[in-house]
Amino acid sequence: MTFTYTPTAQLRDVTLRDGLQLTGKPLDTERKVALARDLLALGVPELEIGSMARPDLVPPLADTLEVIAALTPEELAKCWVWVATPRHVEKAAAAGARNFQYCLSASDSHNQANIGRSTEDSVAAMPAAIELARDSGGTIQLCIATAFTCPFEGVVDPARVLGIAADPRTDGAADIVVADTLGQAVPAQVRQLIQAVRTSTPPRRIVYHGHDTWGLGVANTLTAIDAGATLVDGSLGGLGGCPFAPGASGNTATEDLLFATRPDWLTPAVLATVVETGAALLADLGEPNRSKTAQGAHSEARAFDWVIGAQS
């Protein structure tokens, strides 16, 4: 019997934003632009390419405006920029960005650490950010960080997330990102929250952003897809983490999510290129490669099409 896989979600690679936040070695602007173009050329449908966070607080992303300016409008149509204030949207739009991820945290403590204001203040400012995004001809999405747990407050009440998602001031967002910032959620929690967001808040695309801190990144992502998420985030080699969330390790690996979800543009040759691209980047940055797929792709089981060299 031939195995047929029907993908139900697409991948957004977040290497150039969330992936680079904690790296000790910077990546120069030209390399970032080249990586964005390489990933888009391979078929990755959407990317995160940077952040408008203060450069002194997140130095690896200090050149985000330069990255935006170097990309074409066609490329930028597939790229997202992290923002947390209306002023962020204004500055990114002036550089050419058209897709804005407006991020706030479900927990006040993390919002204060990450953005320097209360969650309520971030929600209150969102209508202005939505208006600026629309004026630029762009799209804005609502990202709710610490949707499951907070490094300072512990378990987050799902009602807190649903309240933000249903708040009329956030209703102008085209998408909603549910983020397991610390990677502490388990599949049952992910299923329940994604289903609740889908059934009890305004209709929009649901995005799941997971971390693999406790080894459940792929399991949680597949559960989110089954519950209604249609876009999921990953980073090459599992690179990344939040500099303002103690205990947040790398993202779920792009390679692992691609191998698990099998989008229609993915072939063994394309996956091999993604694996090699991730390995080269991580080696240059001096960072560990946490992708299990990257390991499996170099196995000796040459009868399996997805092993690098199997078709040679």
C-alpha cells in the first residue's frame, strides 16, 4: 500500500527572528538576506525576518531595518516583523515591511520583562497599531506569548488568553499566534486551548508557535494542527529562545516540522538542502543542532528516500 500524506498546515521559519535572539555571535545583514532568499527559493511559504525590539536589548536583531530594506516587495510579502508598539509598526512600514506580528504576553510579569508595560497597556495600544498596518497596505497578527506558562507566574489561566483573543481591541488582527514560549505545554493542553481559540474567539487564521524545551515541540505542533492551526513556526536546528524568559530554550526545529508535516513543496532533495543550510548556519554561529531530522538525514539507512545520499 502506498502512503499518501495530505498536509493541513504550512510552515513559517522564524530563524531570522526568534532563532537569532540569543546567539552570542552576530550574523551580518548580507548573510541574513541571503538566508531569507534561500529559504523562500526552497519553497518555505513564510518567514520571520527580524524584530523592532530595542537594539541594546536584543543586539543580534539590531539591523532589522536594514534587512527589510534589502528585500524586494515580493519577498517582503512573505515576511513578518516582530513589533510591540504602534511606533514599531510605523518604523518597520517606512522601511518596507508589510506584515507585522504584534506581540504581547498573557502574563503581566513577562509583558513587563519583554516589552516594559502591562498586558493591558499593550492591548490598549493595539488598535493604533492595526490602523497603521492597514494604512501601509499591510497585515497584522496578534501574537500571545506565554499562552501556557510564564517563567515568573507559573501556569497561565486559559481564560486569560481567551480574554485577550476575544477583546474587541484585538479584533482587527488577521491571524492569532498562540505561543508556548517556554516549551512546557503538553499535547492535551495545546489541543484544548487551540480548540477554544477556534470556537470562542473571532474567526481568523490560527498560528502555533512552539518550543522544544521539554521534548514535545513536534508532538505539540501536530496536536495544534489537528485542533485547527494552519500555520506553525519552526527554526533551523531548533535555534532560539526568549532573552526575557528564563528557561526558554530553542524553537521546534524547522527540519523536524517539515519531515513531520510534509508540505506539498517538500521533496527529499529539498529537505536535504534545508538540513545542510541549517547545519552550516549553526556551525558558523557555534550553536548546537537540536534537530532529530538533521541527525536522521545522515544515517546509514540508505533504503529510505529521506536519507541524504539515498538517491545517489
